[in-house]
Amino acid sequence: MRRRMKNIPRGWNGPVGSVMAENTTVNPRGGITPLQQMLASGTGAIFTSLFVTPLDVVKIRLQAQRTPFSKGKCFMYCNGLMDHLYVCQNGSSCTAWYKTPTHFTGTVDAFVKITRHEGIRSLWSGLPPTLVMAVPATVIYFTSYDQLRDYLCSRMGNQGAHISLVAGAIARLGAVTVISPLELVRTKMQSRQLSYRELRICIQSSVAQDGWLSLWRGWGPTVLRDVPFSALYWFNYELVKEWLCNQSRLDKATFMVSFTAGAISGTVAAVLTLPFDVVKTQRQVELGEQESRRVAASKSSSTWLLLRRIRAESGTRGLFAGFLPRVIKVAPACAIMISTYEFGKTFFQKLNQEQQLSSL
């Protein structure tokens, strides 16, 4: 009897608990299947984009008001999940959402006037096309992280805080590698307004001229920013979450614990990787403008050369340009994403437990 009692999970008592321990087939740490992890991360991605996108739309509208976008000008659009490149096609005659002629006196005024004169849906302008890649990328990233973390924990006996760091870095590397060619294809379609047939010919020509690696142009700076960010984020998230649970005497993280831990860890990672974000943004804009002007891609400078050039032109402060906007964008995005993801996993975990009980 004692041997069977050792297998009883916390929270279960009596023979039912021992039967549950013997018959469970789900992941012992997460208690959910990979498909359920994908559903939870997909739902979290949609919620995050809905909350964060209006902040970036307002920022872009204010930016366009101060410095009107010229033809072929590129700017970054963030839906809280990924940074996407937008290209202005028609200069001053551009009628896209980011060129709507409304004068704003500030951020709050922009929110009010956009909602009043253009409708509340305008706060999510440009969002649908970006979700086609952002949601799958987020699903791949979060599901891969959980699977890798659980695998490393089972192999290493759940020892070492570095497990989350390694799993986060590898998961992000995989997601960036998968999505990078798709982002390049999207930029080509938008900048040159190509049909699918023309796009196929364009890609074939690019591959014939520069090889298959040309599809991953811009991959380096993105990896150099996103992989360290992800490693730092998950490492700090697990530590902060555990500390908050201990302080609150909780056996399991609540929604608010996950939200707070996500915001703190996201802020720390954003600050430490800011120089790489500056380089990545500059490189991505350069590639977009080359595509829009149909200029042959020049041999790209290394990330380190770009860092040195920015430092020479703008000083050390130039490497940390956009500090406050990045933190304001990243902190709530990380908080909303991880808290909704953890909430979704908890929901599926309880659902699985109820199904297992009903089958006894």
C-alpha cells in the first residue's frame, strides 16, 4: 500500500488518486497535450495582438504626422507578437490607413480622434495580414519551448535554472528560421505589388542568382536580437514566477502572478537586447527599401560593423535609441501573452483531469 501511495499526485487522495497516476498519459509537468499547448498559445497570440496593436497604430500615425512617409519609405509595424515591415507605395498621394489626414496633438488625442472620426476598428488597421505569420510563429515558439523544457527536465532530473534559458533560445531560433523566408516573401509582395505567379518567378530568380540562403536575408540580426531576448525572458520569467509564488505562499502561479512575472522579465530582456533591436530594425528597413526601389541587394554589413557605425554616428546613446517606446510595447505584450497562455494551459489541464475522472 505504501508503494502505491508514493505515486499519488499532490491534491489526490485514496485509491482514485493511485489509479489516476497509473493511467495518466499526458505530460506529467504540463498535464496537457501538444495540440492543447498550440491552442493555448494561439489564443494568447490573438489576445495579445488585439490589446497591443492600437498602441503601435497610434505611434505610427503620430510618426507619419511629424515626418510624412515618402514613396518607398519603410516603417516597422508591431502587433505585439512580431515586427513587420510596411512600405508606403504612393508617397503623398498614399491613401492607406497610416496616411489618413487627421491632426493629433498627442497620444490620447489620437486615440480619441481615430475612434470618433474613423471608427474603433481603425485602431486595428493593418492587423489581419500580419496575423497570418505572427500567430503560427507564436504557436511554434511557445509549444517548442514547453516541449523542450519538459524534455530537458526529464533528462536532467528537473535540476538547473539554465534549462529554461536553453529551451527558450532553441525554440526562438527554430521559430525565426521557419518564419524568416515568409516575412521576406510578404515584403516582396507588398513592395512590388506582385501577383502570386510574379512572386514565384521573382523568388526563383533570386534563388538562381544568390542561392537558397537569399531567402533568409536579414536572418542574422533578427536571431541576434530574438534568441538572447528569448533566453533571458524565459530564464527570468521562471525565476520571478517562482519567487512570487513563494512570497504569496502559492503552490501554483495565478493569472496575476504570470502577468507580473511576464511584464518584469519582458522589460529586463528588452533593455538588455536593445542595441541588437536597433541594428535589426535598421537592417530590416534597408532591405525593405531595396525591395521597394527594385535595387539589387548589396552585400550586407555584419551586425558588429552596424553596431560600430551606429556608435560612431550617434554615440553609445544611439545603441539605446527608442528605449522607452520599446519597453512600453514589450512589457504589456509579454505580460498579456504569457498570462493568457498559462490560463489556457490551466484550463486544458483541468479539462483533462475531469475527463480522466469521468472515464474511471
